[in-house]
Amino acid sequence: MTVRTPDPNPGWLSDHDLDETRNRVPMLYVEAVPVRMDPDGLVTEVGLLLRGSAHTGAITRSFVSGRVMHGERIRDALMRHLEKDLGPTAFPVLPVSTVPFAVTEYFPYPGASQFFDARQHAVALAYVVPVSGECQPRQDALELTWLTPEEASTDAVSAEMEGGRGALLRQALGHLGVLGG
């Protein structure tokens, strides 16, 4: 039984073809860390999604993320996934440049790196994206939790994140200059 979000554009790859492709080539993903900022441009909150893990059945925290489709621009993929996960009134502000703060490589077997995805070998471009509107998690997200940078940088939050994403969250906080204890 699968709990992943159905692809709204199933013409890209069928589930069978996607599984076959994942077994043969790395997949490209975007990951977005939603943040709230004060009027001075300082990050005040970091948004993390709460989801049920399809692999372990556990409740985990995660970022906005998803595949980049064939022929899709990075900016378009970011907007599509931000709207899908946060709702149409989140009002994200995409970066001017599509240069990510991190490029993360997930391997389908543990130990190759600190990042793991049992489904596939994937490369993710990671971005910090300010949002100013009302976020209403959709699709397979249970909720969106806003944490202060200090709360987000704790070992407890890292332990709730799957596949090494706690390390990626700390990279994002370091990139923003708000890495806590």
C-alpha cells in the first residue's frame, strides 16, 4: 500500500515506469525550507511539515520537496511544490537566482553519505524560501509547524527528520546565520 501523493500530471511517468527509472538513474528534486522573516530581513521562524513516513510508518518532519519533471524549470518546480505542500495563499518569494544553498545527494543504501532515500539515488537542490501568507498544508502533510531557529537546530528536531534531513536543516540555518545550539 502506498501513501505517497498521487501525481496530478500522471502523463509524465506511470508508477511502474517511475520505479524502473529510479532503479536506473538519479532523480532530480527540489527541497524548500519555508521561513518567516521580520521587517529587517532576519529569520524568525522555520516551517517544517509533519508527515507519515511511507517507509517506516513513523511520523516525521520534512521540508517541502518533490521531483523536477522533464522540461520543467527549477523555479516552476519550486512553485509547484510550495503551492502543493503549503497551499495557494502561502505567498512564497522565490530567490532571484536558482543557485541553491546546498546540493544534496541521497543514496538508496545507508552508509554512502549521511543522506538516505530507500527508493532511489536522488540529487536535491535545496533552497530557503520566505513565505508571507497563510500556510494550509495540503496533500500528504499533516501539519506545518513553525519553529524558532533555536528550536529547529536542536537534536530532538533532527531526530524527527528522515534520511539525514536534520543535517540539511542545520546547513540551512548556518547559511542564514541563525544556527542555534
